[in-house]
Amino acid sequence: MVSDCICQNFLQGKDHQYDKKRNFVISSYGFLELGLEAAVWYPLLDKIFGSCLTRTVAIKKVLADQFGYSPLEMLAFMRWTNYFNGKEEFTKKIQRDYIPAAITNLCYWIPVGYACFVAVPLKHRAVYAASCQVVWDVFMSYASHNNLWETLRELFNRSKIMPKPVNNNERLT
């Protein structure tokens, strides 16, 4: 709920009208997903890899989390929001925005997950993950309701990280 409020009020622009239904859809998904993580996923990782707070165990858990759970969870989130908000064709949305979201996911969650599994005891992991999840959910709220590919392209062009494409009609000197 908080993440979508932040997204709608601060990232969507002044012309955006606050959408209560959208907030409810995202909040309901977050409630279900957080329960699944706390009750099933984190205990399962401890059962498979052990509960020792070592670097090796942390790396195994992060890899399982990022390459097992996260891709499916992101797909489920995008499907959930698309289904209940009906913004655009789901296949088109996934083809355009899933890869940029997945890359951003890895850049954010690998360090966050590593810290979680190295330093945070099991009984506190859900709270730690929920705190980090607020930031991620702002991103996912934005990604699920906007053209993420175009937004990232605009950001890169403004920051001059990526060179602008050369117009084929112009001669290079």
C-alpha cells in the first residue's frame, strides 16, 4: 500500500489521478506474497541450505532466490496487476518490460539478499525483506503501470550514459 502511494504521488507526475483500485490490487498481492515468503520460502531455503550465517550459504540462498523464486514472483506480480487493472495485453507487456525489470531486480536484490542471508537471523528476515521490499515495490508499481522500456531509455539518454543513436541521414565527419 505504501509503495504504490509513493509511486502514484511522487513518480507518476502531477497529471496523474490517484487510483484507489490500483492501490488495492497491489496491496492485496503484497499481502499474499509477503505471507508466502515468510511462511514458506525463507524456511524452505533454510531447510535446503542450512541456517548458518556463512558467505557460502548466503550465496547459495541468493542464487536460489534470484534465479528460482524471483523470476516467477515478478511474472506473477505483473500478471496479477495486469489482470485486475486491465491496462494492456499481458503478452505485449511482458515482452517489452520483463527483461528490464529482471535486470533491475538482480542489481537491487543480489546485494540486499546477500546481506539478508549473511547478517539477518531467520526470525528477522521477513521484517528486513519487507523493509527492502518497500523500495522494490515502488519500482514494480511503476513498472507494472508504465512503459518501463521507454522510461529507462529516457533516463539513460538524459544521463548521457548511453550514446544517442546516429541518424542514418547525417554524414559523420
